[in-house]
Amino acid sequence: MTVRHIIALVLLVAGVTVIVLSCLGVLVVPGAYQKLHFAAPASSLGGVLVGAGLAVEAAVFTSAFKDVFTVLVLAVTGPVVTTATARAVRARDQRQDVQRRDDRPGEDRPGEDRPGEAGPTEGRPTEGRHIEGRHIEGRHIEGRHIEGRHSDDRHSDDRHSDDRHSDDRHSDDRHSDDRHSDDRHSDDRHSDDRHSDDRHSDDRHSDDRHSEPGPG
Amino acid sequence: MNAWLWAATVLAVAGLAPCLVVTVRSGALERLVGLELAGVVATVVLLLLAQGFGRSSYVDLALVLALLSFAGSLVFARFLQRWV
């Protein structure tokens, strides 16, 4: 009886010491992660030690069943609560980082050389260039609906496109299909084709001429 | 006053007081850590009081506090994870 009582007292003192030390550590240490680090042993180690002391003190196990069960509940739920709280702290830190990053780029956006956001910010201008290249064709294809929407993007491009649009409007009568990317060039190409056709016909004539002496 | 009641007193004074101080300082999640630790300490104090008074039916109080403190801490943690 006395030996068991002494063992129970040793376990009790150890558990109380662990809990008090963890409380003082939480009080002293700054930061949520460090506080969590010091708060975890109170439930999983101190509570279990105190429950072991209670179980050793009780003569029969069934009389200390509720004590042991309560301590087990503490030991099981302690890490769960610690993990959930640590996740909340991480979410808060990430949100603060995002806010800080959102505050910073407003000032040095023209620099555009942030290594942290290299992926998205480098991907976006190339996409824009591709889209712009497509827009130059698309404006001609879709006509004047897009012109107003894109007038605030790049003024020089819009001026060029307006010029081309005026050309288009003049030439829209002839070209109803979507192949009129550059009408003057296409006209030149048509004329070239015509010339080449003439040349081909000349060739054909020459061939004819060449072929005429053959049979003749 | 036996050893269990002394242990409960020591825990209630030297264990709950720092938790109380932590709970009224710094940010929301640091306070939540203090609240969780206070729940654990209060549960152990109730266990020791039940043993010291020799009333085994008081242990129910500690059991209920352990379960409800777990649920409350989890709800607080989820809440703060989304909106803080």
C-alpha cells in the first residue's frame, strides 16, 4: 500500500510538474507555433502521468476506469486540437504573406522581376502577346465590335488597326470572306498571281512556241 | 488536505494563471492556444479534486469538460482558420 502510494505520488508530482512547466512555457515563449509546441505535452504527457498516478492509487482498476478514460480522451484529442490550431496559424500566415505581397507589387509593378511570382507573371505577357497577335487578325475578322473594347489597351495598335479598318471598309465590298488580313498585300498578291498567270501563260505560249517547232 | 488536493491547488494556481495571462494577450490564435491549455489543466484539476474529495461521481465533470473543451477548441480553430 505504501509503495503503491509513493509510486502514485511520484507520478502525480511528475504530471503536475509537466503541466505547470508547459503552462509557464506557453506564457513565456512568443509566437503561436512555439506556444503550441509548449502546450502539447500538457495533454499528452502531463495528463497521462496524472491519470497513471490516479490509476495506481486506486486499488481496483474498475474504480479508476473513468479517470483513465478521461485522461485517454485528453491524450487522443490533444494532438487533434494542436494540429487544427497549427493549420489555422498556417492559414493566417499565408494570408498575411499574400496581403504583404499584394501591397508590395503595387509599388514596383513596372519592374516586373519578382522571383517568387516568376511563373504567373511571366506567363501572362506572352499570353497577351499571343492574344494581341491573334487580335490583329481577329479585329479584321470580327469587324468593328472588338475595336471599341480594345481601344484602351494599346493606342498605337488601335490606330494601325483603324487604318487597316478603313482599308477594310473600302475593300469589304469585294472581300466578304475572312481572308482579308492585309488587303493591299492581298491585292498585290492577286496582281502578282495575275502577273504570274500571265507569265505562265507566256510560258505556255513559249511552250507552245517551243512545242510548235517540235511537231513542225 | 491530502496530496491530491494539494496537487489540484498547485495546478489551479500555477497552471491556470499563466493560461489566463496568455488568453488576454497577443493575437487570436495565441489566445486560442492558451484556452486549449486551460481546458486541459481544468480537466486535470477536476480529476484531482474528485480523487481528493473521494467522490468518484465528480469524475463525470472532468470527462464532460474534456469532451466539450475538445469540441470547442476544434470549432474555434476551424473558425479562425477561415476568417482570421
